[in-house]
Amino acid sequence: TEIDWKAYMEEVEGFANGTLDYTQLKGDTGPLVYPAGFVYIFLGLYYATGRGTDIRLAQYIFAGLYLLNLLLVFRIYCRTNKVPPYVFFFMCCASYRIHSIFVLRLFNDPVAMAILFLAVNLFLEEHWSWGCLLFSLAVSVKMNILLFAPGLLFLLLQRFGLLGCIPKLCICALLQVILGLPFLLVNPVGYLTRSFDLGRQFQFKWTVNWRFLPEEVFHNRAFHAALLLAHLAGLALFALHRWHRSKDSILALLKDPAERKHPSPPLTVNNILWQVFVLFSSNFLGVCCSRSLHYQFYVWYFHTLPYLLWCTPTPKLTHMPKVLLLGVIELCWNTYPSTVCSSLSLHICHGLVLLQLWYGTAPPPAPHAPTPSRRPAPLSKKAQ
């Protein structure tokens, strides 16, 4: 269970010994492939746990991180007030895989997601600059946070317009430069290619979502390109028809909010619901079109699934199928090694969630004006 932890410790140990060439930072599982924020955070854990030897203490630290992550998620859900309380039992107690990812395997994915949920809380409080700073910090721990980036960009454009959101984007970029500066000064190409390698190949034996495909198709670049196109198409459709709520053209997002015909709505409950929906659905679209999902990647979207399932208007009779859907997804992620059946079932569940998001969040049809009656209205006695 400590394989990845030991690899992390070996990777940051090189930095602790003064190695600033990113291509020279390696562990038993291979070269370091995460951005600089990962190095600093796990370097702190390296020293806190006696150079990585006290694994029990590391597990206690990650147990605290797990509780903090739940607190941040619950705060988001309390602001939205959409998910029935009994669903939180499944989120806290019913996922063996999530407990393993946090406390048993000590992956870096939970660290990145906890920082991300803190950023989302700041966005809901209208602290956009601080939220962007923490969003960028989460990206510096693991790049999967970039799946939220299209939704965040849409929110920034809607809230500030093109010119107004540039300073927020500069905050994100500047933090990446500051964190990576020691490595950029020594070997900039090595740092960028290792920490932000978007074309990295994944091993077929670890895939959870594409087991039903032949291995040669899984590694085929044309298949990867098709997934990328599907992802971009899904983002475009959701941005045009589900995220965009104004009566103006979507190009109006580029204008200053004060110059738009319909100004930005105030921070109300409905607006908070919409912001969370944009961020969580952006991430979910990326997960659905991912080239490969490994077991630790479950934490990328596990805590967002209840909101995605219950954010649409729901009659009471349909609660049980949603709980069943959560159970099937959990079963797919707990099937090791993955099988043709488990990977197909996972895609079917993802497809059902997407269908509900698409049809459940469709704008209501415009009311038709009543047709005038052919029979003239009777005149009042006064008019007569």
C-alpha cells in the first residue's frame, strides 16, 4: 500500500538534496510528472514524517485532510441546499475506494481536490482573486484540476468580461511561474515537458474506463484525438445551451458587465446553484472523455456526483434510481482489476448522468401568448 508514498518521497528527496533539474527527480515508479506545487507540499510531508519513514503519521495527516475535504464539500452543499441529507451517508461512509485513496494509499489527488474545493468556496463568497490563487495552487499539485478550467473561465467572463478576467488569469499564471521558478532557471524545457505533459501515455493494465477496448485501440492516437474532439464538443454545447443563461448572445460575455443589456445577476441562491453546476459539469465532461481513468482518479469527481444527480428538479419517486446509480458507479470503481462489464457499466452510468444534466437543466419553454377570442367581449352596462 505504500508504493506510491515511497515513490513520492524518493522524488522529493532529490529536491531536498539540492537537485533542481526536474528530469533528474525520480522514484521507483518512474520520473516525477507533477508540477512544482506537489514537490513543495510533499517535501513538507517528507520532513514531517521523518524523511518519509513514519507512514502511520502520514496516514493520520491524510485522515485530517479527508475530514477537511468533507467539511469543504459539505459547506458547498449547504449553500446549494439541493441534495437530501441521507445522501451524505454514502459520501462519508460507503466508499471503500475513497477511504483507500486518502488514508491507505496517500495519493496526491486528494491534496489537489481539497485545495480545489477551498477555491470553490471562495468563488461562492465572491472572493475571485483568492479563489483563482488557490485554483492555480491545486493545478500545481496535479493537472486534473484543469478539467474545471473551462467552467471557471466561463464564470470569470460572465462576472467580469474579457478585460476584467485578465487580471484573474494573470494570478493563476503568475503563481505557476513563481512555484516553478527554481526549476525553470535550471532546465525550463525539462520542467515544462515533465510537469505539464499532456500527451503522456497510460498503461492499459490500470485503466478503469476503457477495459472493453482492444489494447491497440486504447493506445491509438486517433482514438485520443476523437476523445479530445468529443470533450471540446461537449464543453461547447453545455456553454451555449446550459451554462449561458442570459438573453444576450454568448459573445456578450466578452463585454464589460456594465455595458450588457442584461446585467449579471446578484449573488442569490439560484446564482450559487448555477456557479456550482458550471464548475462541476465542466469537470464531469472531462472525466467522461478522459483517455484513461486510474483507481485514484475516482476522487476527481466522487464528491461532485451527488450534486450532479440532484441539481435538477427531482420528483420523490426518482430518488432511488439516483442512489442506485451512485452504487453502480462505486461498484465499478471497486472492481479490481477492471473488466469489460465494469468499464462498460461505468460508461453507461456516466451517459445517464450526462443525459439528466442535459435534459434536466434545459431552459423552460417560452410561454405562448393567448390567442384572441373571435367572440367579442360583452360590453358593460356603463359602456352601453
